[in-house]
Amino acid sequence: METLRLSTNESDLKLAGEIIRAGGLVAFPTETVYGLGANALDAEAVASVYKAKGRPSDNPMIVHIANATDLYALIDGGIKGLSDDASKLMISLWPGPLTLIFKKADIVPDVTTGGLDTVAIRMPSNPTARRLIKLTGRPIAAPSANLSGRPSPTTADDVLEDMDGRINAVIMGEQCDVGIESTVVDLTGDKPYILRPGAVTKEKLERILRRAVLYDNSLLEKPAAVADPEDGVADTGFKPKSPGMKYIHYSPKATVRLIEGDDNEFRSKVMRLGLEAREKGLKVALLDYDNDPGKAAHKLFAELRELDRQGYDLVLIRTLEEKGFGFSVMNRMLKSAGYDVVK
């Protein structure tokens, strides 16, 4: 299959919309990461996304819409299916990097939701993404546009590295602003739960809702790393309600280890691990984001991919303070490292 390189101009976006309506796959930029788009209401098209990504079919996809009113056809009960919490968050934070989970309408195929009776929906703020959805005239199911388990793509070149020849087209847009995936909030129960942390933090959600927002228990689990990184991290076997909830995720080809400690401890650990690795003939890289989660989010996935291209064997990353946005970025760092933290 030839993968078309499309620009962000109107005629190319119209072509991309035609491809999606016809059952094809198009990767496109959002403010978070690049998404791999298919018609969310076409079960066969969505199934082809799983195939292109090598993604387990129990992993639900996020449905992207262009206008808040597009939501009504996708959720159980239509406009009456909106809770007060959902309305408050949509008014305050849409468009933006926030995904909300609702009970789904029958029109949404089970393959789009990973077999669940809920659907994850967001309205991106990226103008190219919004225009594409409008021109397509369909809600677009779009997981990150990478091979399953690899770092999410934040540039069109990242997408092509994984997807060239596997999908119909890539919109060659700008680098993504945020750099990690959207916050996912489950609103189907009595209390709001964060299933995946992102740029919209727990603290921001609580200020808007004026009540407690809880983390899903899976976000608070930190399983011990396995002795042999090539064995991966054991699958917990649970059926995820949101993308990114399983442990094996965001991993480059290189081994990733996280380093904790104050400045002196950090330098000592880096020197020891670096020397040990070089004695084994390994090429070692160090990433330190100065405890700045915004900087880390924007650069992490892109830098992991670039270090793979340069043939690094081991990547040492300094940890962030796990509060606010730092908690979200550390979630990605921990998974990319298979929870291997040098304390």
C-alpha cells in the first residue's frame, strides 16, 4: 500500500475525509499526539486500525468529534445522557486534551469500544484535526498513530517510521504541542475517575467540578520491574476502559531506566550505571528535564524515538515530582521503563 503524504490545505483535508468515509485510514495531528483515524461508525474500518497498529482488539479507541453537539448521537440517551459533571467539563475544557467516557449509543460499533458498553469521546483543539473531522462528516476513531507499544508519535515523520505502507495517508502537520495523550475521565459511575492522566490534571478537574476526582487504582500500582527487560512486564489481564491502561506501553527499542534522587545521588547513579553500560559496549544516553513536566511531555516521546534512530542501547531518565502534570508524565515514563526505577 502506498501511503500518501498530504498537506494541511483544504483540498488535501477534503481528500483525507474522502479516504476515511470510504473506509481508509489517515493519520493526523492533534494537540496531544498524532492519531490514526478511521470512521468510528464503520466496524470494518475500525478493525483495520487494530490490524495496522498490531493492537489488541480489547483496547478501546477514542472517538474524536468537531462540535459538542456531535456527542449526542454517540451516547446513550442523547442530550439527556449528559450529567452535570460532563456538562461542566465540556464547557470549561473542550476543545482540548480531555476525553470523557459515557454509556454508548447503539450506533457505535462494539469494535470501536473494545467490546464495552461505554464510549470515550473528545473534541481536539488542534485546528487541522477539527477541520478534518468536519470535512469527513463522521466521528473519527483515532488511537495514537504508532505500532502498538511504541512511543506515541508527535511528528508526521514519527508516524511514517511506523506506518509507512500500512495506512492510506498521513497529514504532514506540525509537531504536537502537548506531547502526551489526553486525560481520560470516566463519568459513568457515582464518582469521576481518571483512567489515564494527561495535561488536564486532577487538581484542575476538581476545581471545575468542586468535588473529589479519583485516580483509577491501576494508576497507583507500580509493579516491580522484571529481571530481564526483554521479557517485558506481565499483563494484568484486565479489560481496559481506556487506552494506555495496560502496563506495556510507550517503549522504545532501547532499555529505559528511571533515576531517582537529589543532585548528588542522581550524578552518582548516572556515573555508575553509565560506566557499567560502557564496559559492556552499550551506547548510553541521559535525559534530564529539570523537573519540568511540560518540557518533559513535549519532548519525551520524540527524544526516545530519536535515540532509537541513533542506535542507543540504554536511556537513563531523571524522574519528575509526581504531582500535578508531573504525575501524568511520570505515568508515561514508568511504562516506557517497564517500572524499572533506580532508587
